Amino acid sequence: MISKFLSKLKSILFKSAVSPETPLKKEKKSSKSAKTSKTKTKTKTKTKAVNSKKNIETLTTLPGVGEKSAKALYEAGFKTTKAVIAADEKDLLAVSGVGINLVKKLKKLK
């Protein structure tokens, strides 16, 4: 009876010792795929940062628009110069850093 109990106990102990190892192997494989996905997101982030910088630079070509107001316009959703020129006065005034004088300058471009 004791021998049966000990054999069951050994089987339970050895099964539990083996089972954690197999998920670890699976986790290692998933961590490799996680590393590749991280590099993909880094490149996407870099391209987005480059695109946003280019868009902000193009917004500074508008008369009266400096770096700060261009960045504020970009963050408000005005990604192109055409979008800024076509926007309503109320929408432009809602952007922080954009005043009435700037809006008047931009409306002269229409």
C-alpha cells in the first residue's frame, strides 16, 4: 500500500516537474516573435516620426506659421497646407497657439 502511494506521489512530482519546462520552451519561441514584432513597430514609429516632421515643415511654409503653431496645427489634425487653408475660421481658432491674426493671413490665401 505504501509502495503504491509512493509510486503515485513520484509520478505526480515528476509530471509537475516536467510540465513547467514545456511551456518555457513555448515562451522562448513566442519571445522571438515578440522581438521581431518590436522591430516592426520601431520602424513604423520612425517612419511616422519622419512623416510628421516633414508635414510640420511644410506647414511652416504658410505665411505667419512658425514651428510651434505648425506643430499645434498638425496635432489638431491639419496634416497638409491644403487642409489648413480649407478649414473654417472657428476650427483654426480652436487650435491653441493660433490667433485671429494668423487666421486672417491664412484666409487671404483662399
